[in-house]
Amino acid sequence: MKEPDLKKNDFNPVQQFRLEEREARFRSPSFFLRILLLAFFVFTPFMFHSFEVLDVVLKIIIFSALVASYDVILGYTGIVSLGHVLYFGIGCYSVGIFMGNLGWVSYGHLALAFLIAIVVSGILSVLIGLFSLRIRAIFFAMVTLAFMEFAFILSSQLRSITGGDDGISFKLPGILAVDYSFGHFLGIELTGRIVSYFLILLICVILFLLMLRFVHSPVGRVLQSIRDNEPRSIALGYRTYLFQVIASSFASCVAAVAGGCFAIWVRYVSPDSSLSVPIMLDVLLMVIVGGMGTLYGGIFGAAFLMITRAFLPKLQVLMASILPGVPMASRLSERWLFYFGLLFIIIVYFFPKGIVGTVQEFFSRRRNN
Amino acid sequence: MTPNQRKWLPTLIVLAIFLSPLSLISPKTYITLTISGLAMGMLLFLVASGFSLIFGFLSVLNLAHGALFTWGAYIGFTSFTLINQWTGWGGSDSIFLNIGIFLLALILAGLLVGLLGIITERLVIRPVYGSHLFQIFITVGAMIVLEELVRIVWGPNDEVMPVPISFMGSWDIFDVVVSKYPLIAIVMGLILYVVILMILRKTRLGTIVRAGVENPEMVQVMGHNIYRYFTGVFAVGSALAAIGGGMWATFVKSIHPAMGGEVIIFALIVAIIGGLGSITGSVVGALLVGLSYNYVAYLVPKAALGITMLLLVIILSFRPTGLFHEGT
């Protein structure tokens, strides 16, 4: 709040910085970029009528939220979790088990599934954080990885609950069901797919705003101070270990909601599609490509990876037509993960700040000149 | 407890876990399970010791270790097949020729993957010493690339690992069925353990490495080029992973490109339980994991991995830095 009778000098530096930030809010170009981006996502169903495009765009939206939640741990708190997808999987399976296995197809149960996913993820991440962050931050990476692998094997073995490797396919209630139709609007039919698209978009935007609020709150600033200089934060009297646990459990809850959204969109859960190591690698790659510690980086990272992957089959056809009958060549074009791995290493070396971080740095340097 | 008694506590815990399943399992089955558990433990030790040594000395969390393991298994597979084509040692009745080809394949795997480890360390890991965050990313990238290279070179499908004739089958000792290969694995693992321990304890090189685990800067101040030792330890760790990979492949008789990812989880748990940077800790941790996994897999098959996680949680709650201290 800006008090009229106070001069700027009466604020402390942090308040003054925030005040300037707030005043510049609606004039900065990045504000309009954000609005433009949101408008793009809102109008996508009306602009592109093919399901493939819609599918890619929606996966970009969900993965942006997931990657941003991972960024809260990695980029803002500076601890490495290698099992973040575990909570995404909990969200997926919670919706899947309620809708498919138990067959409780109603709005109330859908909401309950989300609630249970959030509670379970929160408790689990607090427990994991409590006993692994206590020692050394690097233990956290190993312990989370081990827990994710454990959950993966559990989900493929407990056939009666999770459907094993085959997974669960399920129907959704009412207006989210595939065969539901709302009538025509702006040239497209508002089917259950479109309704779920907008529902998920809404949820993900809310999640994003929540995360922005979180990292810019006093707690978020403490987290950044821990990332930048942990001994100093301890000296200032913060119990860094508790703050790290808070950050990791907050991010886990967000990831669980993102997982629930993913389950709503694909209407199917299986161990490979929801909590396997390859998805964790995707998330890591997205964070690195987009830029750590920016939140918005997640959108660019997810967009880059999803779009590249959507075009890869065409590349393979091209490769096969150039070099027919060479098994090594066709394998080289099939193994796109190989190139992503190389890209990963190159980006970590040369652009450790990712797309958004590098662009931000470029603009701030130009402004200073 | 006096410090002297405290020293024996881990051993007592191992013994307690070692003997407790006797109440549920008949003695004959128990011996069979124990032998396969010890074999699994020794194979895990080979993977985990390299991982643990690299973490202790270089303080790099080497997530590419699993991929090096896979490379070891595949190179062992290829060299075994090739040597067998030339000489036919693998199919001959002579046990010495069988052991010869097996050891030759393992040594080749160890050497080549050691070389690969040197390349990886020089090219990929050296530029990011000191930053834990980037080390983890870089090793994840290296893991992806190495694992995908396996898929590109050897193809993405499973292969059947050839086993020397005299390693197959089992002995019948007092009505107890004892498979041959697990015994060989246990003996090999023990020999390697003693060799590593002797090198670390008795040689000048080992002294420098142990000092490096305690305090790398001080070793540098004493006039040793620590980076050369870093490369060396990384190469040895990779070679150990490769030997573990070759032996593991012979143990389960099949290889596939994702095998490293599955085993690295066990290696992680073993290394954390034993205490990162401790060779003795790796042995104790590996045997704990191997034995408990086998007993539980026999009693309640679905809880087998759960018991490993439970072990990790319990040991981390009581001894947050693992059972043994670094550098022992």
C-alpha cells in the first residue's frame, strides 16, 4: 500500500524496490507479452481445428505448470530433486483410481480425488524432506530418485489398485465426458474435450499465479537467499532446513494438481505415462532449456520440447528416405533422446540460464548501457 | 556404549538380519537364498563402490554410473561372443578355458569402460567441478547420451548373455542346491574388495586418495596434481562399474539398454547406507541390501523393493551419514 503522506525515502530498500516494481507493472513490455501468451492459449481451440495441435498446446500448458513447480524447488530454493514426477504421478493415479478403478464418476469425487492427491503429496514430501534434507542437500537428490523408482515399481506391481503396466482408462463426469456437446460457438463444436481444455487452462493459470505469489512472498525471498548464500541465511537466523521443506512440499502439491489435470486430459494413467524416469528427464530438460529461477522459463522449455517431439516422426521419415537400408542411420534418427542429451550438456555449458534467463540478461545489460 | 563396542554395532546389525529369516524359512532354502543374496550383494558392491569412491573423492554425484555399468555389460557381451567365435573357449569342457574367457571379457570391459570414464571425466565433468547443481545436470546429460549410444550401437532390444559351460548348473552339497555362478561371483567380489582395500590402505597412491577424500585442497597444497588423481579414480570407478555390469549380465543371463538405470537405484541406496566414500561401507551396505532383498523376495515377493527403501529410511534416521565414515 502506498501511503500518500510518506516520502520515498521513508521506505526501506526492499519496500522501495517493490514499490518501483509495482508502479512499472502495467507499463513493462513483459506484462503485455504475458497477456498475449494467455490470449493465445485461450483462442487456440478456435484457431486450430485439428486435435493434434490442441493436444500439443494443452500438454505445453500442463507441463509448464509442472516445470514451474519444479523450478520453485530447483531455481528458487537451489535444491535438486530427482523425484518430482512422483507427485505428478500421485495426481494422475488419484484421479485415475477414483474415476476408473472405483468407478465413482461425479464432480464431487473428481474434486475429492484432487484433494486427496494434494494431501498425500504434501505429507509424503514433508516426510521425505524431513529425513533427507536434514543431512545434506545432495542426499535429497538421491533419496527422491530412489522413492520415485520405488513408486514406479509399486504402480506396475499392484495390479488390483493401479491396473499394473496396462494402466487404467476411465470416463469423466458430465460436461467433461467425450460425448458431451454444448452446441456450436465461433465455428467449433464445444465438446467435452474443449470444456476440459478450458478447465485445465483455468487450473493451470491459477497454479501459475499461486506460484508467482509464493516466490515473491517473504517466504519466497528467504528461499532465494538460501539459494544464493545458505550460511548467511543461517546466520541471519532462518532455519533454512524448514524453509526448504516448505518449498518442496508446496511444489509437490502443485505438481499433484498438474498431474490430476494431465489425467483429465488423456483419460488414462499408466506407470510409463505418469511417473517414469523419462518424464523426469523431460522435466529437467524443460527447466534447463527454459531457464532456472524464472518460472516463465517452464512455458518456453515445455513448448520447445513438445513441439520438437511432435515434428520428430517427420524427421525420421526424411532420414529414412535419404539413407535407406542403413540400420545405424535409422537408429540414429530414432534416438531423439540422444540429441536431447547432447543439447542438455551444451545448454548447461554455454547457456546455463536458459532461454528466458539469457534474454532477461541481454535486456537488463542493454538497459544499463 | 564404549567406542570399541560401538565399532561392532554395524556388524551385529548385519548378523541379526542375516539370521532372523531362519525362523520363517527352512534351513535348506535359507542357504540357497543366502548364497544368491550374497552374490547379489557382491555384484551391487562392485557398482556401489565405484559410485561411492567417486562421490567421496571428487564429490561428484555421478548419475552416469548406471550407463557405464550398461556399457560394461555390453562390451563384456560383445568381447565374450567375439573371443568365443575365434577360440571356442566358452563352449569347451575345460574349466580353466571357461574362466579364462570370462576374465578376459571382464578385463576388456573394465579397460574400455575405464577409457570411456576418462573421456567422460575430461570432457564432461571437469568443466563443472565445484558446482553441485551443474554436476548433477551434466551427469544426467552424460547418462542420457551414453545410454542412447548403447541403443544406437547395439540396438534397443534385449540380448541373451552367453555363459561359459562350466558356470552353469549347480552342485549338490548335503542335499542343498548350490548354484555355481553365485559362488564364483562371491569369490570375485571378495577378491576385488581385498585388492581395493589393500591399494587404499597399503600403497602411497591409496594414502593420497584417502587424504583427498578428507581434504582435497590440502592434498593439492602438498604438491600433488589432484586433477590427475580425480581422473584416475573416475576411471577406476568406471572400470568397477563395468566389471559389475559384465558379472551382473552373466548372473541374470540377459542384457538390455535400460539395465543400468535399474541397478543404479540399488547402488545409490547401498552407497548411502554404507556411507558415501567408504569401501567397507559399500560392502556392508551391499550385503545388507542383497540379503534382505532375497529373503523378502522369497517370503513376500511384492515387498522386495519396499524392504530396501525401509532399510534406507531406518538407517538414515539413526545414522544420517551412513554406517561407516568416509575414507575407510
